[in-house]
Amino acid sequence: MENHFNSVEEIDQWIDDKPLALLYIFGERCSVCHGLQPQVQNVIERYPKVEMKQVNVNKVPDVAGRFSIFTVPVVLLFVDGKEYVREARVVPMEPFEEKINKIYTNYLG
């Protein structure tokens, strides 16, 4: 996935512009991050109205303060600019998808 951010301002603008935005925050040398990303991507592909992008905390260190991030990876889902889901470090896929499905269904319903 090549859609990376270069600044916190870009991220904030994107979140404001997208009704359903999923931000994946990762670190360069984080094996958990690199293992989790394709799993999250596979879940999100089942929800076409959710746009997923990612940011490397090593390249945009301000993201940690902006979103109160203390570890990576972190998955944040925003609905109309408001944070609805926050998962960090180890993210079990089944409960994660249940949360996404519930929000997605309610949002579109």
C-alpha cells in the first residue's frame, strides 16, 4: 500500500474529508506492524466505503503526540472526523472486524 502521509496536517485534512477513514500507524523496524498491516487491509477491503491509509511514525514523529500513540502498530477508525475505534499492538482480527462491521452497518443503515 503506497498511500503514506508526510505530515500531521495531511492526516487531519484527510480525516476531515473522508466519512469513514482508517489510519494505520506503524514503525519502520516493527515486525508486528508489518505482520498486522496485510490482515487489517484484508478486513477493510470487505468495506468499500472505508478508506485506509498509513503513516510511518518514524517519518512523521508528530503523529504520536497528535493521536496519543505510545506503541505501534495502532489502528484508528474515524467516522465523520470522530475517532470510533482504537486498537494497538496485538489486534485480534475477529473482534476487530465485528467492530468495523457494526459501525459500517450503522453508518450506512
